Amino acid sequence: MIQIDRVDKKIFSAFNRHGHKIHRLSLGIIFIWFGLLKPFGAKTTTSLLAHTIYFFPPEFVLPLLGWWEVAIGICLVYKPLVKLSIILQFIRIPGTVLAFFVHPEVCFVHFPYVPSPEGQYLIKDIVILFAGIAIAGTVYSEKE
């Protein structure tokens, strides 16, 4: 039993030491990867956001959203820019929330409890914002 406790402590100490860094890097890579899909023409559920922001045509908004996500990802990967990534995410999130009000028939299968795949994608964006906030909370941490 003592051997198991020692192994357990080593594993979770490693999680404590490296978890936020791995979290930050993986989130940054996801933003870069998914962001690059948009300007290169891959169809994603983010096109819903492009049709939500009526100020500009979707063919302009979609690549812009993609490059914005790439910028967020780069800021997450390069630790000195993590604070900027949060600012960029906060600027982006109103469009995400707006989609729920402008297109509830697209965001929900049964309003307001059963989100459609598009709605799930948007909810994921909100959760990722909070994950980014958790990462930003480690900016001054000595552990990373």
C-alpha cells in the first residue's frame, strides 16, 4: 500500500508541475489548428458565427474568425502573450453568445435544453474561454 501511495504522489506531483503548461500548449494548438481550417475553406460549424455577425459578409468574417483563432493560439503557445490571448477571447465571445439569440433554431434541437451540434460547438467555445482564464491565472506562477 505504501508503494502505491508513493507512485500516486509522484504521478500527481507531475500533473501539478506540468499540467498547466500542457493545458496551455494543447489549447493553443487546438486554436491554431481549428483556426487555420477557416481561411483555407474547410467547412466548420463556425460558419454559423459568420452568419450571425451581419455587419460584414460571411466570406469576409469566416477567414477573419479563423485568423483571430490562430492569433489566440499563438498567444497561448508563447507564454509571454497569454494575457493577450484572454483579451482576444473576450473580444470574440460576444459573437458566440449572440448566435444563441440570433439563431436559436440552429443552436438548439429543443430550446433551451438540447443544443444542436452547432450549439454544442458554441458552448464549447464558452468553456474554452474559462479554460483560458484558468491558464491565465498561472501567468505569475513559479510552477511553470
